[in-house]
Amino acid sequence: YEPKVHKILAYKIGRQMNAKLVVDTVNQALEHHKRPAYFHSDMGSQYTSCDVENLLRRHQIFHSYSKQGYPYDNGQVEAFHSLLKREFIFQTHFSSFEDLILRTSNYINWFNTERIRTSV
């Protein structure tokens, strides 16, 4: 038995949260990882855009949405976002946008490779 370990497969940081950011991130993930059956997101306009829907359809990925006000539908990602904010974002002063990108990359690498997991 090999436990399933959740990792961040792809991420992008942008000055605006828009559909292009989502499309670029999904494309990055697809370049390096196996196509998933599902893409789970909330109902934000960046996720429900035609560009994202067309990309998912082209790759035969089913789009699954969280119910409004019910983050538990996407528990793994919500838990990661909580840790990212609590352990890193709220405790760090960034000197520039580039500093934010570099330090976030370092955090995600640490999260994926070294952080102790309390569950799998």
C-alpha cells in the first residue's frame, strides 16, 4: 500500500486573477502530469469563463464546482490555501512582486517535498 500524497502540481502568480491565469496554470499542469478526470473549482468568473471551459472540454476534463458558500467540496485545495496564508503569506513581508514569486516558489517546493503531513 502506498499512501496518496497531495502535492501542488502547477501554479501561477499574477497581478490579476483572470481566466488567462487559470488557463496558463492548467496548461502547465497538463505539460508535466497525467490528465485528470476532474478539474474542481469554485464558481468564480475566472473559472467559469469560456476560455477555461473550452480548454477543459478540449482535454476531456470534467469541470466540477463547489456549491456556493460550501468550501468543503474542495477540501484539499481549501486546506492548502489556509496553510499557505497562515504559515507563509501572513508572516512574510515581500519587497516586490518578484520577491513574492520567488518566495512562493520556495514555499511550494518545501510544501511538496519536506513539510510534515498530518494526513495523506
